[in-house]
Amino acid sequence: MIGCRCPVCRSDDPRDKRTRSSIYLSMPEFKILVDTTPDLRHQALREDLDRAYAVLFTHPHADHLMGFDDLRRFCEMQGGPLPIYGSEATLAQIERTFPYAFNPAKKVPGYVHVIPHVITGPFELGGLEITPLPVPHGAVSTLGFLFSQAGRKLLVYLSDCAAVPDPIRELARGADVLIIDGLREKPHPTHLNVSGAVEAAQAIGAGQSFITHQTHEKSHVDRTQELPPGIGVAYDGMKFEFELH
Amino acid sequence: MIGCRCPVCRSDDPRDKRTRSSIYLSMPEFKILVDTTPDLRHQALREDLDRAYAVLFTHPHADHLMGFDDLRRFCEMQGGPLPIYGSEATLAQIERTFPYAFNPAKKVPGYVHVIPHVITGPFELGGLEITPLPVPHGAVSTLGFLFSQAGRKLLVYLSDCAAVPDPIRELARGADVLIIDGLREKPHPTHLNVSGAVEAAQAIGAGQSFITHQTHEKSHVDRTQELPPGIGVAYDGMKFEFELH
């Protein structure tokens, strides 16, 4: 955190270098980015990404959106506009913030250009079934996502939620991997705290669960040690492999 | 650059790791940030910044603005709203993009909160005289800045300009240091190219001049070698010391 001298912010453990929450799904023929954080360029360079055929948005808060203009590189490399997916409210907010990326009167080579797609229910991209999981996040709602393939629930991503309502727990139940908001110990009005994340993760019962969107309160090692079996801590650059059919 | 395999993007020379253009002025009792790039958090962590008492904006394009929300940390550490300075058009655009930071009905602890100040002419901050230098940047105008102290011209910063009009050259003349837009070799509609930057720098005749806002076209070493005496290449983390009176 800017200006912070705490042991976690000064840690040499790369897992304590926490950039803003985002995930990237890489299939043989399709690549999906979830959110465009202000760290997008750094994350893309670090992971050597050169493709993103679709971008999903959980919600349009600054820490999930403000790297949006860096999508220009994917438009440039892929030679066309980029489909983006989000709730109607999210897409409207993105268009208010980056109007030049939507239906530009003049298409400037090298500029970001997107085609918005409102998420109204489950949809398919690159052979994955994507089920939106609306969850409360203070005054707004965010979308989590369930990624399935051939009826198998592979991954549930719930990056920003103050609670996980029962119907969403039901949809998430039995996934291979769950990544879930677990901001800090003290309760927070718009995020699950660690004990709330643990409660929801245990109720959902994924094969493996990981908390994300953490503050600098605890180091990776210290936070990991206090969590019950089956629940770990996500970190920058963490990777999962899934067998696709 | 995202997805690029060129020798400059793959270079191990830290001077070839180019984040978005921004400068920071540190006086004993006052600190000024110029622009809030999407890289602001990374830049602030790299340089271990913990104060910014005022923020100047050259213009509100994404590569100069989208780290704005990270100003929240300076508000939090300094315990109050942050004065920001820019042209009327720039401040209006920032307010459209980040309305929650301006006169929030509900002040949320930890959120960014700014007090806008329209730049209409020279002003003073932290003992420095700041002279705005309007320069053309395609369809818009950006502000460069001349920083002086006790009548001495210390630094001229012209990060984004397609040309430097004569009255601005006159104001900049004789500064100790000039930092000037020099995007690439090929002409560009909104930026000076290298030869344009060299021509303007030689006309201005600063003690030392440095080109900035470069693409990945040439490495730091290669670009430096082709420049005439007295003109160098700015790089991330470059520092200048000035004697203040």
C-alpha cells in the first residue's frame, strides 16, 4: 500500500505483492480476461499475455476498471473491436467513463474499441459455460462468475461481495475451485471479512477454496496458517489447471 | 508494451521499463505530483512516496489520469482533501470520470476527496512559482509547466505536445532542465517526434534537455547515442537536484 511501512508491505515474499484482483482464463483457442484493474498493464507484462478475446466485468469500481484503456493493445494485436460483458449498469458506467471506446465516430488506429454485451443469464464463450452470480457489494451488486465445462463446475470467482446469498451458494456448490472475497479480519460494509469468507467457502464446499482481495493486514504465510484445511490464500500469478473435455 | 517481443520490450536495462509519464517534486516542506497515471501505485511504491500535497494535471487522457483513485492513500495519510490543479476543461473531465471524489454528499473514510483549482495563470505552491505552458496536443491543448524559484527557471515539463509555440519557447528559455515529449521517429499527429523535440529543445536552450513519453521504438542506450550533445533520454526513476534559495 502506498506509503505504508508495515511488515507485509515491506515483505520480500512475492506473494505479499498484491495487485488489484483480476483473473485470466486461457483455453487452447480462447482467452478471457475478468476485469481491467489499474494494474492491467503490469499484470499482462508479468504474465506475458498477448491475447484477450473477451473481457468480463464484475463491476465498474476504480480498482476493477481503470486499466480499461490498456485493452487497446489487444484490439491492435487482434485487429478488431473487443467484446466486453457485464451487467447493464456496469456497461453503462464503463461507457460513461470511456465513451471514446464505444461506437467511435472516427476509428483511430491503436485506440481501444469495444462491443458491449449485457449479461442477462448464462452464456458461452470459448467452450466454457459462464453463469453470472449476482452478489451484494454495499450499495451495489457485483457479478461473480461460475465457469463450467461439459456440466462440470470448474471455477467460481466471487471477488467483491458482502455476502453470498443461498441461491448463489447452491449454484457454486461442488465447484473444483472457489476464489472468494476475504478482505480483512474486521467486518467491512461491502466486503466479506475472513471469517465470513471461510463460512461461505465451507458452505459451498469447493474442492479447494482461496480468499482474495485482501488488504495488507496479514502476510501470505500468516494468513494461510490461520485458515482451516481446504482454504488457502490466492496470490498474484497463482495458476490452476483444469482438464477440459 | 503488452504482448510485444521486440528487443526494447524484452530488454533487461531498467531504463527500458517505461511506465506512463509523470513527475514528482519534493521540497523540504512540500510535495507535488504531476499527473496520476495508471502506473501511479507502482511508481509511488517504487519511489517510496508517502506524501503529495498537491496534484497538477497536464490533461485528462487515460495515460495521465487513470491512477487518480489511488490518491485516496494521500488523502488518508494526510487527513484531508487534496488540492488538484488543471485547466477548466481538464478538471471538468476529471469530475465526470471520478464524480465521487468531488464534493461527496457522504464522506467515506479512506475514499479519495479532492478540491479542484482552475489554473488561469502563474501560481505558487510550496515556495515554487508555477507557470502554466499551454501547448497543442492534437484536438486538445495540454498544460506544460515551468517551475521557478526566486526568479530562477529550474524545470520545464512538456510531456504531451505536437509543437511548442514561440511564446512558450520564450517562457521556457534558459531553464536548468527541460523534459519534452519525443514519442518516436515517425511524425505523430498529437506528439512531437524525436527530431521535433530536438529542434524545440535546441531553440529553448535549457542547461540539460531530456526527451520523454517515448514508445518502445529504441532502447535507452540507442536513443541516447543518436541525440546531439546536451539532450538525453528521461527514464523511470530519473532524479534531478536543484538548489533552492
